[in-house]
Amino acid sequence: MQQIIDRRLAGKNKSIGNRERFLRRYKEQVKEAVRRAIDGRGIRDLQRGEDVHIPKKDVSEPVFHHGSGGKREMVHPGNKEYVAGDRIQRPKGGQGGGGSGSGQASDSGEGEDDFVFSLSKEEFMQVFFEDLALPHLIRTQLAETPEWKSHRAGFTSDGTPNNLHVVRSMRGALGRRIALGTEKRRELHELEQRLALLKSPQTSVDDAVRREIDEVETRIAELRRRIGAIPFLDPIDLRFRSRVKTPVPTSKAVMFCLMDVSGSMDEQRKELSKRFFILLYLFLTKHYEKIDIVYIRHHTQAQEVDEQGFFHSTETGGTVVSSALVLMEEIIRARYPSDQWNIYGAQASDGDNWHHDSGRCRELLEQKILPLVRYYAYVQVAEPEQNLWEEYARLAETSGTHFAMRKATEASQIYPVFRDLFKKEGAPA
């Protein structure tokens, strides 16, 4: 039997037991395990790893083998009890092989169960946020404190030892020695030939010839000294890698998180809102190095709070949703110029609001906030379509792709809604 072994390297040119290729092969099973994990976990346990179960029959590796050649005739025994399509009942429990597991047992104690492997925290988060991105993110103008990127700029004659280019330095040294010694070596070669001619037996030796021999020998010695004095490596031969820094545009972004904590938001609805915002927080901190997150809680009054107060504060009150939008606009005008920042907003509420205030919310979004932001997402954590949902629905018809609204009334709906709101352009649903 012949087997083909895949020895292609994984990421970063490292072979890690084909783990990455294994995850790619069973991508759908891994995604399904991640979805199940999200539905059953608490909001504080979203970053843990997860065990993935794959049926044994799906893990078997294909192999090449030699089949029996030629023509063969075989007679197989039939039966009188079953026909094609009949289903045979499993033996009842207690009679050997009647267990409840999905593995394959045998009377000898051998068998195979479903294959189980564990996703690490990093692998889980990678699958968790696959194909997600902030919509309409663009690179803005250079910031006051610009980011710098190094570019190669040839070679220079001075620098640090770490940047020394040995090959280029030795090439320059060789060229210098050739340039400085070529004429001297040519003259030396001619003088050596002349000296050999003068000392040949065919040449008669007199005082003039003897003086010429002395002069040639003196000149040869001088040339050899001068050729030997040419340094093998001179400081002027050294070449160092040169790099220059150029400013690059920044992609600064800020996310506004607006959560309703009014009296109509019971613990279940607050749990759903927190679950959504924790997903958003994990996504932003994993994929983007430089991003600001502004937390706003609101009932009758809106207040900017820190992360601890946003997720754990118990303050409540009446409902005036527009207070949060007014505060968001004030913060944008004061701290986040729209020509320098990519501004995003995410709002979670049950939709219960004063009727006159809902119309004001729509006007604030349409006239003041949406012209400043790249994207605004609204999640309603209650099923009834109240006046705030109706006003936002009117806005969604005219705002295009910069405004989106979804419902999530159960914990299992949060993850699909989140992926739907923040999936990359062109990514499969």
C-alpha cells in the first residue's frame, strides 16, 4: 500500500503536525462548534477555548493502494429476510453493542469514538471573528503625531554594525584593490620580463647592463612594496544598509457604544445587550491596534462611563433615548473630528421610548450623526416593534449601507446578528 504524506509547511514556515491544514479541512465543523459554544456560554466566558467533536468517519484519510487486476467473478451469499432499503434495528441494551454512544464497539473491546480536539483561545477567537471588519474604514489624513514606516534607501558609508552589508563591502574593497593595483601590477610584470631578459645567458654583461639590472631590481622592490601596502579592507569600503522613515496615513477609529439601562430593560434584555457589546469589544481589541471605545449608558439622562461602569453598573431610570444621541454628537464635535477619525456607533435598546422622543432620535441620526459616522448599527433586544423601531425603519430606507438595524431576542441570536452587522464586504453570509 502506498501513502502520500503532505509535508507542506504551515504558517511562518513551520510544520506543526498539520494542525493548521486540519483546521482548514474541517472548517465547517469548527464553525458550528463555535456557534454552539457562543449560544451556551455566559458573557464572561466568551474567550475560552472549545472542544470540537468530529465523527470518526469524516476523519479518515484517503490512501492510494493497488487494486486487483484483471477480471474476477465472485458469488456472494444472499438472504431471505431483508431486501434493499430495509433498516435493521440496533440490538437492545445489555446484549453487547447496545450502548448510547456514537462510536463503533466490538466484542473484543476495540472500537473508535468520535474524534475530539481542543481549540486554543487564539484559534477560537480567529474562527470567532472570521470575515468580520468595520464597514467603510478608510485611511484618513496624517495625524498630528504621524506613524512612520521604514523604507529601504540603498546604502551609505556610515552606520551601525548591525546594518553592515558584508557582501557589498567586500565587493567595494575588491574593486578598490583592482583599481589601485592594476597599473602597478602591469609595470611589475613588464619589469620582471625585462629583468629575466637581462639575466639570460645570451646577454653579455657589462657595466651598463649591470647598472640597468640594479635599477630594475630596485624598481621591482618598490612596486612590490607599494602593491603590498594597498589595504585589504579600508574604512571607505564599508557599506551600510540605509533606511528612511516616511509618514503613513493612519486609520484611527472610534466606536460609540450606547446601551439602554431604563426600567423597561429587565435583566434578560440587559444580558443580551451586554453580550452584544462584549462581542463587539473582543472583535475591536483583537483586530485593531489603535481604536477608541466610548461607552454611554442612558435612561432619562445619558452619561459617559468607563468599561467597568458600562458592564457592571446597576443604575436605572426612565427612558429618553435622544439623550444618548445628543451626548454622542457632543463628544464627536469635541474630541473626534470626522476628517481625522473613522467614527462608528452601536446602539442596543428594547425600543421602549416616549413617542415624541423617538421622532427626535430619527432627526438627530439623520441630520447630525449619520453625516459624521461611517456606520451605525441598532440592535433591538425585544420582539415588539415599538415607535423607536418604526422611526429607525423609516431612516433605514433612505440611509443606504451606513445604517443597519436588527432584532435579537434570544442569546442564540446575538452571534448571527453580530456577524451580519459587521461582516466584510463580499464575504458569504
